[in-house]
Amino acid sequence: MAPDLRLEPWSDGDLELELRGNTAEMKVFLGGEEPADAIVARHKRFLELPVTGAGQMFRIALPDAPGVGSVGYWEREWQGEQVYEMGWHVLPEYQGRGLASAAVRLAAAHARTHGRHRHAHAYPKVVNGPSNGVCRKAGFTLLGEADFEFPKGTLIRCNDWRRDLRVAAGMEVTQASGHEV
Ligand SMILES: CC(C)(COP(=O)(O)OP(=O)(O)OC[C@H]1O[C@@H](n2cnc3c(N)ncnc32)[C@H](O)[C@@H]1OP(=O)(O)O)[C@@H](O)C(=O)NCCC(=O)NCCS
């Protein structure tokens, strides 16, 4: 059965969720634990996304748990095209029950409705099994491998997954919970 989750627009109180996700375990494929000021800076960028129209970040909420992870999209240039990049995390105690892939489908539906670009990309490290699994389950197509800079100054070997936001219109509502965002 599809998970009963909803997406809430990122708000000031969600800094705490980002800080909770800043553990060695959660950041094993993302360069390790981050300094708190890097998290605060990213949180501010998340808050700015809908203000500038560049994207939207969400908190993933369950009926009995208001914050179990995050998902969202933001603009970037990729190989000469303006696209969305998507990113996500789900706290360890909530992993393995389809939450991330359902949340990504809902966020992609939001990008299709409210966004201005046709394609969303995701760049999980080649060795990040769960995140590559999320891409596969959430309707992305694997284009190949690419070198990607993350964090700044470090090149990592990633998969380039792309989702055509115009395809599969309407599918997300039945695939996830029906809570539109
Ligand atoms: C990636 C992450 C969000 C996945 O969350 P989740 O809610 O457990 O994901 P889902 O349950 O929706 O789907 C994960 C899929 O990957 C599969 N998977 C898990 N580990 C895997 C592995 N090592 N190799 C291949 N597939 C794997 C799962 O089996 C599942 O597919 P299935 O339902 O068909 O079995 C979570 O692990 C996380 O937050 N990781 C840390 C942060 C991170 O790496 N974010 C991504 C940055 S690119």
C-alpha cells in the first residue's frame, strides 16, 4: 500500500530536521558530517527557493511524525540546459518503507505544476544503493555516470538520473497518498 505521507513547505522550524540528519551514518555518501554553519546556510537557501521562484523544499510528514525527512527541487544549469536538481533524505528509523520514493513523486508533481523547467535530475553517488533505488522507483531514467562537485571543491562519481516532468502526469497522486502539495 502507498505510504500515508504529506509534504509541507519548508519553514523556519525545519532547521532542526536538517541538524538531526547531520550524522556520519546519514552523510556516508555525502562527504560526512557537515559543520553546523553549512547546514544553517543551506537551510536559508531552502527558505529562499519559493521567494525567488527557483524551486521548493519540503518536510516529509507522517500522520504520527511531523518531520521524518526532506525532499525538494532547485534550479541548476546542466550541460547547457536549465533543469531542476532534486535532493532528499529520510531519517534512519523511517527508511525502507517507500517514503523517499513516494515523496519524490509528490515533489516532482509539484515541480511539474509550479515549475518552469521540463527536466529534473538527481546525482546520487554511483555507490549510494538506496538513493539510486529511489531514482529508479520514482520514475527517473539513468543517463549514465558523471563527475559532480560535492561538497564544493570535491569531485565525486555520480549517476545522472533524469525525469521528464511532463510524463506520467497524474500518476503521483495515486502512487503516493493523494495529499497534493
Ligand atoms: C536514500 C534514502 C532517502 C532512501 O530512503 P527510503 O525511504 O528508505 O527509500 P525507499 O524505501 O523509498 O526506496 C529505497 C529503495 O532502494 C532500495 N535499496 C536500498 N538499499 C539498496 C542497495 N544497497 N542497493 C540497491 N537498492 C537498494 C530499497 O530496497 C528500495 O527499493 P524497493 O522498495 O524496491 O525494495 C535514505 O537512505 C537516506 O536518507 N539516505 C541518506 C541521505 C542520502 O543519501 N540522500 C540522497 C543523496 S543523493
